[in-house]
Amino acid sequence: MSQSTVPRSPKPREGGGGQAPPPTKHRKPGVLRAAAGRRDGPPQARGGTEAWRNRLRRDYPLILMTLPVIGLLVVFAYIPIAGNVIAFQFFSPYAGDGFFASLANSAWVGLEHFQTMVNDRYFWEAVENTLVFSALQLLFFFPIPIGLAILINSILHNKVRAWAQAVLYLPHFFSWVLVITVFQQIFGGAGLIAQIMRDNDWGNGFDLMTDPGFFKWLITFQVIWKDAGWGIIVFLAALSMVNQELYESAAVDGANRWRRIWHITLPALRPVIALLLVLQVGNMLTVGMEQFLIQRTAVGVGASEVLDTYVWDRGIANHQFSYAAAVGIVKGIFSLALVLAANRVAHAMGEQGVYKKQ
């Protein structure tokens, strides 16, 4: 006999009373995930912790390498910030045995030093000179490393490129004393140009190093000669990442050298330019002290006084430590505001700036 093709019903399990088991209700995936989350914790938290542990195991050598730098920053940058409390005191280092004892024994004066600063005309002259020097350096010094980087990048011969970089980098390693001495030997009253003019009866009295009206330009030329070559390093690094096939394709399409620079090179440098410009704007109130301090006797205090020399003169030379600390706090606050404002402008231009816009 042939077996029947009619499907048979499943056999009942023992002890089931001959009845089939009730159909299982399927739970929704969301309910299952929620139940699993209640048992094992949030999936995102587990994944984030595991990823953090993986990154820690992968990058712990780099973290160990940065620990000395972090320690130096904490000791020499962050811990001294607590000393700004003397801006609200009439601090005297002789008020006690040691810094902390002197700090505890110094009288509190509140905002008196800030009021004195606002009413001091020499402070505002220092601010004006600082902004003038910063504006000149921003206009004339900042674009020069970009142009030098583009020029060196266009040199095809490696030996010529290496020689040009070495020559441009060299002045950065000179101290300001040596730089000012070199300028004195060229532009001073007994310098090369003055000697040539006297020998040819072209005039007597050429001395740019003691001219207060020319001092702002002299400072700018000194900064350009010393640090413009060093500033090209970041731009050359950015240019090394540009695909050379872009230049070849543009040349095949008939673009000349200027077109390739405008449409390929400058767009590649744009993020770096935006970042360094933000940092330059944030550093406008810090134009250096040693360069001005060495030359202030030659041109006078009125032409060479900037915020850094003003703080040195009041805090170190005249022992007004609390007043100098108050000026430093105001300078830091305005520098931070300049960085945030410049970074917001960079975000508006579509660039990342110092930090990425959330």
C-alpha cells in the first residue's frame, strides 16, 4: 500500500494531554533589545568603554611620551595661574617667610589695581603701540612665509631646494641680540650705509636705529628677516600633501603657473592659513619683549613701549607685582576673546580653525 500524502499532525509530547503546544507569540525586536539592555547595560556604553580601552592599549606608548610635556605644562603654566590672586592684593614678597606666607600676610585691595590701570595713560600708549606693531606684522610678515613656501615648492631640483631652505631657516636660530647687532652694523649711525654716504658726500647723519618714527618699520623688518624662513615649514608640509596629478592635469588643460597656484596651491593651503591666522590674531597683544627692551634706550620709551615691556617695567623694575599681575590678567582675557572671535570668523568661512565647530 502506498503511503498517504496527507500531512500528519505533530505528535503530542508526553504529559501534554494529547494537545499541541500553544503557538509562541513573537516579540518585537525593540522589546528584545530593551530586555537585553536591562540585563547587560546600555549597548552604547558598552561599545564606548570597549573602544576607549582599545584606544588606550593601542596608544599607551604615545601617552607615556606626552607625560613629561604635560608635567612641564602643569608645573610651569597651570600652577602659576593660581598666583594671579596677587592682582587683588597689595602683595609684598617681604611680608612673610616665603611666597605663601607673604601671600597670606598681604592686604586685599579688590579691584584697585584694575582701576589704576584704566586711568594710566602710559598703559593705553603701550596698548596702542602693541596694536600698531601687531597690525604691521599681520599685514607684512604673515603673507611672506606663504609666498616663500610656494616659491620653494616650485623649485624642481632637490639640492637647490635644500640649500634655499637652509639659508632661510638660519636667521631663526640667531638671538635678538645678534639680530639687532647685524641691523646696527648696516643701518646704524656707524653702519655700512652711513659710511658709504659719508664717503660719497651724500649726507651726514643717517641713522635708522635711533629714529623713533621709523622704529615700527624697523621692528617689522627685523621680525621678517629672523622668522619668515622658519614660518614656511608648516606651509611646505601642507604642500607636500597635494596630489601632483592635479598640477599635471591643470597643465594639460592649458593652465599656466599662476592659474595652478591660484586654483590648486592656495586652496590646499587655505585650512593651514586659517589656523595660523587665528593664532596670529590671538597673539596680537604679545609682540615680544626682548626685541623691544634692547632697543628702547635708542628710540625712547614712547616709541618702544608695548604691553610686555610695560609689565616688565612695572612688575620687575619698579616691584609693582600686583599691578603687573592685573595687567597680565586683562591681557590674557582679551587674547582669549580675540582667539574666539577669529575662530568664529574661520567657521563662517567654512574652515575648522583652532577647534572644530560642533
